[in-house]
Amino acid sequence: MLSRLIRLSSHDMAIDLGTVNTLVWVRDKGIVLNEPSVVALETRDGVQKVRAVGSDAKLMMGKTPANIRAIRPLRDGVIADLEVAEQMIKHFIDKAQGGRSMLSRRSEVAICVPSGSTSVERRAIRDAATNAGAGKVWLIEEPMSAAIGADLPVTEPVGAMVVDIGGGTTEVAVLSLRGLAYSGSVRVGGDKLDDAIAASIRRRHNLVVGEVTSERIKHKIGTAAADEGEEPHMKVKGRDLVAGKPREIEIGQKEVADAIQEPVGHIVHAVRAALEQTPPELAADIIDRGIVMTGGGSLLHGIDRRISKATGLPVTVANDALVCVARGAGRALEDPNYRGVLLAA
């Protein structure tokens, strides 16, 4: 009973520290936070301080005065600015706990990391969580966490394949018996799609658009495989490169599909490469079960059909694809059957 009381008071949590969004899972509560991984920094008299974090900071992107910067402290799934990332993690942990300023030293925190991240990058993530007050930090590789969150049979002697498309990376893995039989990570995700859309509009229309606008275009009419029939269009506002004044244009879905062909092609190539490296017996299981997709990028229209056509395998998008990674990390913390997948930081 004492052991159980200590565990209940420790506020264990799992954090999906994403390039675009950060999700926090708390024991006995589930997913309690899902906010953009953005920090707004204000500089006054040479002193820099945090002005806003998360959703409030995202609203400021591209609209700040000279003394305020809205930045993303993570790039390609790993920490690019340790000091700012630390402050962001502390803010999210505090918010997830309902305003408590620090974790209990008995608390365990599981943080998701790309399978291709280096030891230096993993140490940066561990240090950021430790400085935020975590008593014990565990790491869990994103494809394993995504598979657990998508209810794949990762503890059984059968092959399962997961493709997790995030903001900074795409993780492809074949799993069996709590381990990764194959894992690959390419630094192509939602951000690269946004960049490709912005570059195409600049090249074709001499119009400069910001990150928020290109992301909105992707969500509204983005597709990996344009459908036949009537083509959706949307109006886009930006700055004319030639005249130097604001201008509005209209773009169609086929134009967006052409713009993102290259990054989508990289994702498809990563999936094909994984299948080529998969042991025969596991490959046979994948034929029966197909490929499961998770992450925000899996919601891109037509991406499942594109991968299915390239591989000849059935492809399904997991339920609640956006939260699979965070939910899987939480299950690994609370379910003894999955504890073996956690890596000591």
C-alpha cells in the first residue's frame, strides 16, 4: 500500500517532444496537453526573457516587433536550442500539473526520441528533463512508442510495421518481441512539406508567404496524390516580390501536390528501404497485417494511398494518429508488459 501511495503521488508523465507540437501524458489522466512547440522571447535592455509559450507563442509567429522572436527550439525532432527548450519543457510540465512549479523527485518521465538521434542529441533531451525536476528520465524510441499507442502487437513474436510522420522526422520501423527488427529515420516531415509549398509559391507566383500560411495551405488542400474531378482551390495572401506590396492569389490542389512531390518521395523511399531490409518471416507477417501510419503527417490527404501503391501492401492510418506516440510512451510507463522498451537516459 505504501508503495502504491508513493507511485500515485509521483505524477509520472510521458512527453512527446515534437518539432511542431508537444504532447504530455500524465498517469491516471491520459493526454492533458497538446500545444505548439513554440517559444516567444522578448529582449529588453539586453536581457532576454520568455514572453509566451505554446499556443500563445504560435499566434505571434511572423507578426512580432524587433524585440520579440517567436522560435521553435526543436528542429528535425531534436533540440536545437537547449536553454529555450528547457524553459519550454518546464512550462509544459507546470501546465500539465495544474500550476505546480516542479516535479516530485520520485517522478518518472518518459520522453520520445527519434530512432536515428545521436547520443549527444539524446543527452540534451535528458538534461532538459532533469533540469525541469524529473527524478528518473527514460527515453523511448518514437516508432516503438507509436506502435504501442496504435495497439500493435509489439510484445508478440509477429512482425508489425509502423510509419510515424512527424513535423521534423519520419520514423519507419519493423517491430517484434519488444524490439526493433529494423528502424530508419529520415529528417523529412511536415516542416519540409511546408517549406516546399512556400518555395513553390515564391517560384511560380513571385509571392512570399510565411510558415503559418504554408502550413494552413497543407492542411486545407495539401495532397500526396491529387484526385480526379473538381479541384479544390484556396486564396493565399503574401508579399509580392516584385512590387513589394501585399497581394492575394488563388492556388489549386494540383499545384500543391506538385510542390510536395519531392519530400513525399523521400518518405515513400524510406518505407521501401525498410521493406527491403526486413527479414523474410517478418515480411510475411507484414503482408497479412499491412502498414500502420501514425503522426500528424499521416493525415495528409492521399499519403496512405501513395505508400500502398508503391509497396503493394494495405496501409491504414491509426485511430487518433496525432496522439499515438505520447499515448504509447504513457502505456510503457504504467504497464509492466511494456517496461522493457524504455531506455535508461
